Amino acid sequence: MKTQILVVALCAVCAGCGLMTKKLRPGDEGFKPSVVACVGDSITYGHGASKRMLTSYPAQLQALLGEEWAVTNFGHNARTALDEGREWNGARGMGYRKSPEFAKALACKPDVVIFMLGTNDSKPVNWDGHADEVKRDYAKLVDDFLALEPRPVVVIAASPFVKKDSFSIRERVVGGELVPWQRDFAASRKLPFVDVYSATKAAAAESYIGDGVHPNDAGYGVIAETFATALRNLSGR
């Protein structure tokens, strides 16, 4: 039932966009892949462990979708939706708007934006006493992408499940406050919502590295599969 609801929501949002009307295939004259901009923090960028970069979800998503799509990774470690976001130790300058990836994501002229920020906003230094500011700046970032011409489809992704509180990131804030707000925000703006939180929580036993925040290869696969299903439904491909 949840999948059916998601399909209806995506199609309703995208019925008038180019993704629903593209007929050309790879190899056809004039073919251009649909550009997907993945906006987020280290969970989007990919997490390094034991001197090895674990596969990011955008890389796995590209492999799943194939050459009809061009998936671009604009993740940046420790970034927040809050413009004046801080690291757990108080270091400033963590707002995604201040990262070079923000300008690059806007400039790539995406057909789809997968917007997955919020995990780092759950830190006490960012959330406690500033929740309304987080929500305000989150909405402003989304609006910046919606203002692009041609207008992309902006997919609101729920922040992933936090298996174990680490780096002062708190599951009670992510699951208890942030994700419900993200769902309501997407509904209020009539934007497609993808429930990455539920997908990662269901697969948590085998999908995280030791810190309990960052996925392992299998966890990135869960996220990629969740988005691949949503984008296929969105485009009818």
C-alpha cells in the first residue's frame, strides 16, 4: 500500500514535467540522460573506513538506473540544513548553503533533486533552541532548487535511521521530530516524499558501520534501491 501511495504521489507531482514525457533512449539522436542531483551530508557523499571509501548511495543508484540517468553526488561531510550550522565541537561554517557543492548542484541544471539533509541538524548545538531555524533554512534550500529554470522535481528524502547515537547525532530527534516534520513539509509543498528512514530502520541490523550513523555497502544499497524504485515510478521507465 505504501508503494502504491508513493507511485500516485510521484506521478501527480510529475505529470507535467519532462521526466514523464521523454521518449528518446540511449543511442537515439538528441538523447540526454535525466540529471539527478543528490544533495546531502556524509551519508550522501560516502563514508571512509579503514582507508577504504565505501560505496556511496549515488554510485549504487547510478548502477541501478543505467545510462538513461546521470546521477551526480553533491554530498558534503557534516553539513546541516541550518545555515549557521555547527559541528558537535562548536566549529562553525557547517551550513550546506556555504559548501561549494550547493552552488555546483544548482549549476548542474538537474531534472531531479534528491534532498536528504537533517541528520547533522539533530545535534544539540544545532537543534536545541534552533529547531524553527533549521526548518526555515531547510525550506529555503528547497525553494532555491524549485526556483531553477526549468524547474526540477525536488524529492524530499526522510533522514535515515540512526542505529546508535554518535557525533552527538540523536535518534530521538531524527526519528521523533525531524522525520515527521519532513513528511509534513513535503505534503504541504506537494513534493514527493521518500521514506528512507523506514527503509534503513528495517534493514538496520546489517546496514551500518560501527558508528551507527553511516551505512556500509549494504546500507547504501538499501538507500539506492529505495530511490531507484521512486525514480522509476516517477518517470514511468
